[in-house]
Amino acid sequence: MSDTPKTAVLFRDVGISFNDRMIFKGASFEVKMGEFVYVVGKTGMGKSTLLKMCYADVAPDAGNIQVGNYQVDTIEKKEVPFLRRKLGIVFQDFQLLPDRNVFENIRFAMLASGWKDKSRIKQKITEVLFKVGMTARSHSMPYQLSGGEQQRVTIARALVNDPILMVADEPTGNLDPAATQHIMEILRSINLAGTTILMATHEYGILQQYPSRIIEVTEQKIRQYFNTTEFLNTISAFRQLRHNV
């Protein structure tokens, strides 16, 4: 597993359903190393499901999923923690431990993933907090932080294992516009430094301000768009067609 992969995520003819409802079928796409790719779609279409399959939280009914050097659709349970150590996972609701400060939140996650050297742990926490602009708040409790600051801590926590891929599920969903912009600038800087990012969002304003390639989950299908303009033009044309019918 030491070889550096050329592909971050590869779906081949993936299908999945819940309670006899097809989420999508025959889904195929590739995210190359170093890309920033959005996952968009209406609520309930399967954005989160797609992301969860990347870190083996949900298994597909059919098809193949490769994440880095791991074949996720056939991965053994004992291998899942090793897969997840190659990933950074960021949620909408932060998921910080309320009884631990910023430094301790990150240290707890590191210890849980196998870190042991105290000096290296401290050094790495200092490094990732600097990357997200939270060095001065390392001893603050979560309740003392704004939503944007809590999300920055979450991103810092996701960076400790130098992930090949960051999976971000609506990371700006609970934030105001100013905090959203700050988080997006951080994610962009992380991407420019080499980390692949796969980010689900429903905020089209983000797509316009920070354009990139788009994967749309819609009507049991996956559609891909080379850029934001192509996607928004398609949406606009579809709405015009519906209006004229």
C-alpha cells in the first residue's frame, strides 16, 4: 500500500438502494489525485451516500469502488481503519468533543488512529492548527468558538494524517457567508498544497465563487460537468424548458 496512487476515487458501475428505493445505478466517475471536485444534487438524491461509500461507511449493492490503493467494495472490516487513516473526513455538524479543548480534541483523534509519540503529536497539532488559522485558540473549548472556528478545528483534525483525499460533506452548511468564505479559502489552500478534495454542497453560490469540476447526483444517475459554467447553463436551460412546457 506504499505506492502513491494516480487515482483518488474511482467508481465503476456502482449501484445502491435503500428500502427498495434506488439511489443510483451504474454510477461511474473518476477523481484524479490533486483535483477539487464538488458533489451536488437535491436533498435525498444521494450526495452523502456517495461520500460514505468512499470511506466504507456504506457498501454498494453492485459495482467497484477504488479509493487510493484500496478496493473499497470488497474491503475487509479489519482494513477499514487503515483506509480511513488515508482520508480526512469533515462533516457539517463538526462533531467535536464538548468536554475537551481544541488541542485535546485533535490529540484524542490522533491517539485513536495510532499516534503514540507525544512530541510528534504536539508538533503535528501545532502544524495543522497553523494551517487553519487556529493556533491562538488551541486551549479554547468548543462552546467558546464560533461555527466557523469549530469547522476550522474539524478540518485541522482531518489533516493530521496527511490524507490523500479529504471528503467534506456540506462543510459550510451551518455557516454564515463570511465563515463560508473563510472555510472555502482554507479548503482551496489545502487542495493547492496537494490534497484531493471531494466536497458535497447545495450552495450554488460557492460553485460560482470557487469554480471546479462537478459531479451531480440526480434521478438515480451520476452526471459530470467539466466546470461550473457548464453545470449552471444546463440547470438554467432545464428550468427554461420546464417553464415553456
